[in-house]
Amino acid sequence: KANPILCSYPEGRAHLRQSLRASLDAPEKMRTFLTKEMDIWVDQRAAGYMPMEKWRTCAVKELPDVNGRECYVGVDLSARIDLTSVGFDIPLDDGRHLALSHSFMPADTLAARAKQDKVPYELWVKQGWLTPTPGAVVDYGYISDYIERTAAKLGLTIREICYDPYNATQWAGEMAERGYTMVEIRQGVRTLGEPTKHLRELVVSGQLIHDGNPVLSWAMGNAVTRVDHNGNIQLDKGKATQRIDPAAALVNAHVRGMLHGQIARPPDPNKYATPEFLAKLWG
């Protein structure tokens, strides 16, 4: 019905089938296929990363109990005057991943940013999704405290904190001094390509759940991808017309979270302190 003339001859039908196969192999092309070839309205921007109708179906009203679980924290510090975000990737026993997010913004620029970005930052502050930090720049100490407080509240063990090294060298050093394992996430397609695709696959297959955080959902809707000649993708901050920091932070966490169970654990020094072992050691 969308292509009555094109479908009236074999070459036209072959073109549509080829376009569909290409879109299934590269989901970032699906929006163009559906709108241009199938005449279907799609709630996703051009080169958009996330199929938002699928994302919305992944929201759950009641979160699973994650007490005692390991998690991976992703951080996108961005510039101190802008939105800064933290993402938690929590692998579950059934193969699903729970995604949680929180963002921060300088209190002095909150109203101006809300007007500029045309989003309800003040409402998100009241709802608890966004924390304003005193002054005109983001106080990274709030981020450190939030990470520790959230992990303690949910009973999580932070396996690794994954961070974009841009603007984060001093902060990462301070967190390492607190005893956290810090993992630098280089912002290139070689590092981010597979995790970016895998996170989207979890959403499409219903294997990712989240709490409906509107700031994270807004960022996912803003996110667009850059595709190289091999079909590898990564989020493109340069092409995004609005902020994607919460989405970027979650992808940083998923770089390591998708490998949960494959990452080698350091040896436990306590196992060598048993009386039996020491007896053998000292004869």
C-alpha cells in the first residue's frame, strides 16, 4: 500500500527487500526505511540511536532487589558548567541488566539552561532525578558522594567505575584513593562500538530494564550515532542537537558491564591466611 508503483515490478520489490535487509543489519538505518519507504511515522530522530517505543516498554514500576549484587558505574563528567551524569549497569542472574541514572547541574545556571534547552530541569530536581550543586560549576564531590550513597542504599558492590578521561583525571585519582577500581574508557569506536550496539540490543529484546528516569529517557531520545565504513557505531555528541550525557554515562558503564562474568577477579589475599595454609608454609 505504501509503494503501489514500486511493488508492481520485480526490480522494485527487490529494492525494498534489499533496503529492509540493510536496515535489519544496521538499526540506525531503520528510521529512514520506515519513513521513506513504508510511509510510517517513527518516534526517533534521523540517525537516532534508540527506538524509543522499545525503550519505554523497558520501564518497570518495581525494581528488583539488587542487594549483594555487583555493578558497574559509568561517569560522563562533561564540562563543569553543563549536565554531568552517572549511570549504573547492574547485571542480574536472569541475563537482564538494570540501568539506573542520575544527573547533576550547577544551581546558578539551572534556570538559564532550562530555558535554553527547553526541558523541565526544575521539575526533574523536585522529582529527584537531577541534583543542583551549589555555585556556577558542578562540584564533583557531589558525584562521588552520590555513587557511594547509592551503592550503600541498594546494597551494591561497585566492581568498577568507568569514566571518560576528558576532564576526569583528578577526580579519577581521588576515587582511586578511596579504594575504587577506575577504568578509563577511551571515547572511540574501537572501545564503544560493540557496547553501544549491545545496549540497544538489550532494549530491543526486553533484556534491559530501567526505572523510567525522564532525564535518561530524554537523553536516549536525543542520542544520534556516527557510523564508520565497517558499520561500527558510537554516540555522536557533535551531531546531537540536545544533551546526551546520561546516555553516554550508561554506555561507559556497559563497556565493562556487558563483560560481567568474563572479567578476571583479583586473587583473594584472605584465602592464604588460613591456619592450614600458614601451617604448611611454616612447617
